[in-house]
Amino acid sequence: MSVRGEPRMTHIDDIALTLEQLRSTNDRLMTARQIVLERGGTWADDPPPSGIFEIQLLGLVGIGSGAETAVEDWMAQAENLTARPLVRSA
């Protein structure tokens, strides 16, 4: 519980919320860019010389041949993570 008696948002909750933001937007790429920048990350607007685009967000890494495929990869990883039942230690 938080100081005010409200439940704290877990890391998984944060990932699920971010995933929902990306699912519900009309411009997934710009929304992903905005989220990364708001969290203090960097976003390469020009294609990288390596031809590989990487997104590091909330402990997950999305990789693709461009920003769009990297966002899709990040979302697939987030979906996989949030779909698994959580096992809590005692």
C-alpha cells in the first residue's frame, strides 16, 4: 500500500498500462516515441547506420529493422510478460 492507502502500481502494471496506451492509439509510433522521451530515454528519428532500431522501455527491449518493427517487438514481449500468471514468493 502507498502512503495514502492506495495500492502501488507494480512494474508489471506499468508495462500493462504502457501496452494499453500503445494498443489504443491511432499513431503507435509517435506514442511510443513520446513515452520513451517522457521517461528520459532517447529516440533516434533517423534510421541508425546499423539498420537495427532498438527500444529499451521498462526493462524490455524491442528490436527491429526500423522503429515500427521495434515497437511491435516491444509490444509482443510486453503481451507475453503480462499474459503470464504472476507467482509471488511468500
